[in-house]
Amino acid sequence: MATSLCRVAVLGVLGTACSGQDSPSGPGGASTSRAFGIWQPGSFDTCTKEQHDAYSVTGPDGKVYPAWHPSTGPGGCSFGHEHGRDPGGSDLYSGVGSPPFGYANEVLAAADPANPRDEDHVGHKIEWENDLVLRLGGDGAGSATAVCDVLYKIHQGTHSKDAFTNNLHEVAYHLRCDEGSEVHVTMLLAIGRPGQFTRACTESEDIPAGAPTPANSPVGFGIRYIQDRTCVERHMLVPSGQTSNYVSALDERWNTWNYVERSPGQPLLFFNPHFHVELPSRFYDPSLAPAVGRSIDVCYETTVAGERASGGACDASTAAGASTGVTFDDPRSAFNGSAHSIQLNLTRLTNAGGPAVWYTDPLGRRASPARFANSITQRIAPVTQEIGIDFDGPYIGDGRTYDGPGVRSPN
């Protein structure tokens, strides 16, 4: 049903940034996006679809999008998934609002209807930090620093087969520093090669995993380090008396290398965050259909040599000895991917004397000061500056977990 929605300026465009509303049709009867309304409650979830869809925002295109919500809803009901840190606490929130989940995907579908990229709802994660002190000038620079606010929204699905083959993942990146640097961009990151990933526990072997969606996904920079059955057997199944190394067995790192550019070799913005997830619910196992192994299932395995998972997440998930019963989507499983963080690394603005507003395609390419069909508005301060340090920058969210009552895979 329709509802009146509170409104804030979202990157210079009025949009909603409210939580807990009744499910809207949008201001003035706005249409819904492809991403809106796709979540359905599972058997472990106690919130309704209507309660879930009440958390929404209106995007720059006037369509209604899903948005951040807590993992528990009205009356303490459970949605079964989390979206990271509440953006309302960010110092950037009053200007950018709550990021609309799926906006870049929506623009891509309009620009190339035969090759859309749709991502699930639960993989959208938000992280932010206020008043970070970051180095200016990049690696090897002097002692100059800036105080910055950072807010990220990344889609990093770690419960399904999606990222085995698909390298396009939506990001919204917001940065504001006291020395004048400012960035507000939304785009699809092309992370590595489509159709494959890199084995995380060796960091040296590319694993072909099948055809990507969309079929015309471009090759990008960066690497999706994802664990597979080999990693699980090496580090999770251990001899008696040893403890499993869950980090080497399961944790994922998506290292990105991204440009907003006018044309190849003419960048306006570069940024290379690394996105980390601990204890995901899945790993790659080509012996299974659809190549998805479940981390919790390994807790119940014993090899011919007597090796088994021991300690930590397995003991916590199986009550230190229960022989059966906990499935991958059970809230009792610790393998739910609810601990995630971002290593910021370097942001480089190369826009001195340029306009502060640019328009790009959904991949951050073909930047133009003039709006064109199916373009996304990007805001990059008219300065040239390097903020942070390459490959060794600070983390945001490290040590946090967004686990809570009912949180489970899919998450």
C-alpha cells in the first residue's frame, strides 16, 4: 500500500531514506525496481515479506529499491539475513541516505536488456567509518593526512554459486575528506575474469567454473579469491589432536582494482578496496550439483585416515559432538558469512579543474560531463589527490560481526 515517505537529499537528488515504513508503491505511485520484492521468507524466518519490503528507498530514477534493514523486524521477528552496519550512523548519511540496492544493475538492464545482471537480495552489505585519519599522497608520501568519512555498499554473495562464474558486482562508494576530496560513485565492478575464480588457499590457481551471467561480462582487474574443496581438505579436515584452520579453509577475499574513466587510460578516479568475508556457508565443489559444497556438512565428515574438522566453528555449530541435524541454512550454523570487512587501500582522484559531476555507463566507463541515455550520475571532487596507501590500507569493519538472532545462510 502507498505510504508517505520521509525524504533526504541523496547525491543531490531527492530520495527516501527511511526504515520501518509500510511497503510503498513509491512517491506518486513510482514503479518498483527489478531488485525490489525478490526476498521471500524461508522456513526459519519469522518476519513476513510485507514487513521486509517495508524497508525501501527511492533511487535517482524514481523507482523503489530495497534498502538496509536490521536483521530483526517488528516485534523481534527474524529476517534471517543482515546487510552490515546501519548507514544511519554515518556522518555521510544526511547527504547520501541509504544506498538503493541494485541501482547499477537496473541501469545495466535498461542499457542492455538482453544481458542483465541481477544479484540476490541478501548479498548487499554496508560498512562505514567516521573520522578516519588517512595518509595523503599515496605510498612513500610524507606525513600529511586528512580526516575522512567513508561509506561502502558492496554486493558480495557468499552462499551460492553466483561468484564462482560471475565477476560483475555492484558497489556504492562514498568518501568525504576535510582537505576537499569527495567521491560518490555507484557502478558494477568487474572483478577479475568472468567464468572463473582464483583458489584462495594457494592464491595461484585459476579455477574455470562455467559460463558467466551476463554472457558478455567484461574482463576486469582484481581477483576473487574463493575457497574450494581442495582448501577444505587441506585445512579443515585435520588429524586427531589438531584444530581446523578455518581461515585458510573457507575465508574469501575479493581484491578489486577499479576505474571511473573517460576512455581507457583517461581515469577520473581509481580505488582498490579488498572485501573480506569470514566463515561463508559455501565453497566450490565440482563433484556436487550445482558445484556448491556446504561448510557445515564438512563438520560431519571423517576421512579414511580419521581426519575430521575440529574446534572453532564446527564445535560451536554442532554442539561439540552432535552427529547430524544442522543444515547449511540452520541458524545454529556459524557458517553464515556475517563477519565481513573492507580494506580501503588507495583512492586516487584525477579531476583537477574538471566538473564535479560526471555521467558514466553502469561499469564506470565513457565518463562525460553531459548526461546520456542509461547513464549513472557520479560525483568526483575537482581535485587531484591520493588518499590512503596501496595494498596496505586500513580496514573498516574488521573484528565486527553482524550475526544476530535468526541470521543464517542465505546471507
